[in-house]
Amino acid sequence: MTTRSVTIRGHKQSDDAMRLSVNAKRSRMVLPSLFRLGGLQGSAEEGIFVKAIRFAVAVTFSAAMGTMLVTSAACGAPNGAGSPAPVSTTAAAEVGSVQVLQTGGFAGVHDLYTVDKDNRATEKAELYGKVTGADFRSLKDEYRTPNNCRDQFGYEITVKYADGQSKKVTTEDCSQKPQLVTDVIGLARKIGVKTDGR
């Protein structure tokens, strides 16, 4: 491949050099036109134009980072993780204490689990919410069904309300009962203060 050369103003230039020269001239013609369209002219205006582009990029980047941080916070640890869940003001005011007396078994235990105003466990809010609901208040006093279980535990739930009323429910391990009864027993045994119920 041969390179053609021409002479311009006494200087010899190759085709490639000529193309670079032409492109450079076109660029110098186009940029001022753009600046004039944007109300900017001259070298000083070129600096303003560059700063404006950098500012726009910075704003876009900051907005994107802010969105990422908000999304990350929303998808972070579960609510209440690492700190006690707040107890509903209504539920806390309605409940004085929740007690579960566990008796029987092979060893003949007599353990009393108590959850009251001094308890700071996270699950306290859930327990109080269950025993203040209409479903719990409408439970029967006893859930005992014939079964062949030996050495099973018996449970007596006692909820004392702030208005002086109380609710008592008794059941056994192998007796059929609502899931709500099982849940209240489980929560009280998990977070309640255990003492000798004799």
C-alpha cells in the first residue's frame, strides 16, 4: 500500500495527516457552535461547560447511592432485631400478668412461669397481643380429651387483666386444643420467670 502525499503551503503531508488535520478543524468549528447554542462562548465558557457536566454526573451518582442506601436499609435486619420489640400500649395496659403452671410428667414437676410488667423479652409483645384478643377471651375453660398418653404434662394458663378480671384455661399435652392455647403456653414457658409452683 502506497501513501499519497500532497504539498500544502510548502509542507508535504500524507493522507493520514491530512485527515487528522481536517478532523481537528471540524472539532474546533463544532465546539464553539455548541457553546453558542448553550449560551456559552470562548475558552472560559468551555471550562464552565465541563464543570456543568461534572456537576450533573455527581448529582446523578449521589442520587443513585442514596437510593441504594435506602434500599439496603429497607432490606436489612428484621424489625426489632437486636432490641426488644415495643409492646402495644393497649395490650400492656390491659394485661397485668400471664402465668402458666406446668405439672405432671414422669418426675411430677410443678413449675410456674410468669410474664409481667418487669419482663423485657422481645416476645412479650406477641404474648400480650394473643391474650388480649377476642379469640383468647372466648376460649373454653378446659380442653381435655380422652387419650392414652402416660406421664403427660398438664398446663394451667392464668391471665390477669388490669381491670381486675382474669381468664383461666387448662389443658394437657395430648388433648386436642386450639393452636392459640399451644402458642400461649410455648411463649410463656420461653420468656417467663420460672419458679416453684407448689
